[in-house]
Amino acid sequence: MGLKTRLTAAAQGVGPWPEPAEKITWPVRWRWQPPVITVAGGRAAGAGGVGAH
């Protein structure tokens, strides 16, 4: 069974509480490079007059 079963058993006094995790890693990382490159490229194209007729 999973962790929920262990927590339920520990809460009822049937089993021991699991040890807390040493280090919790953040599962989501911000990838800032693609948005910055897109915005910078759009500004450079606008400043250079690309597309202006």
C-alpha cells in the first residue's frame, strides 16, 4: 500500500510514523531562457524596423 495507509495506521496507533524526508526537491523549475529570448528577439526586430513597410 501507499503512504496514506501508513499514515492512517500510525494515526490509529497501529504502526510507527514514517520518518520525514531529508530534503524536499521542488518538482517545478522555471525555464526563463525561452521567454527572454522571444521577447528580446521581438524587441530587436521592432527596433530594427523589420516588417515595417
